[in-house]
Amino acid sequence: MQKHQPGLLSLSLRCGLMLLVLTPCADAAQAQSSEEYPGPWREITQDVREFLALRRVYACNEAVGRQSSRNSDEYLLYCTRDEKHWTSWHVQPAARKLWGPDKLIEGIPLPSAYDR
């Protein structure tokens, strides 16, 4: 008895279907991020700076932040040491939570003053 192996066409169809399913998810995540952190960009507060120093985050010589629309104590930060290499961070100073570094979020560009 011969085993059935999926042909190239069948594999291509499956890959195509996966792309169709995943693409809207990426778009939804991008829209969700820009809704959760609607802007505008602002200088980060002294509380946030002190929290970053306490956690020994040195990648934020220059930093801008956007406050979360869902949690007033959560901020999305874009940080750089040299205005060339940027990272993103999520910070909740009162809860003492920090996530990062990560890449910049698609759909949330750098402020125009820093635009590459």
C-alpha cells in the first residue's frame, strides 16, 4: 500500500490559507497597539526616569512615552542612546513592572523630531 504524500499544490494551498488567516491578525494587533497607546508622544516623567534608573535601564538616554488608554499607570516608551538604535519598553512604575527591550511597534512611528 502506498502512503499519500501531499503534493506541491496542496502544500501551496495550505500555506496560502495560513497567510490569509494570519495577516488580519497582524493588522488587528497593529491597530490595537495604536488604540491602546494613542499618543501624543511626551517626555517621560521623573517617576518613570527614576524607575528606569532603579531597574538599571541605561538604554534610555533619550526617551519619549505614550500613556496607555487602558491603564493610566502604563506607558509605552521608545528609547535610544544614540538617536540611531531605538527600542521599545512597557513600564508600569507604580506596579514596579517593566517589559523590554523590544523592537519598535509597527504602526506607532517615532515622533517626527526623531524620524529616521
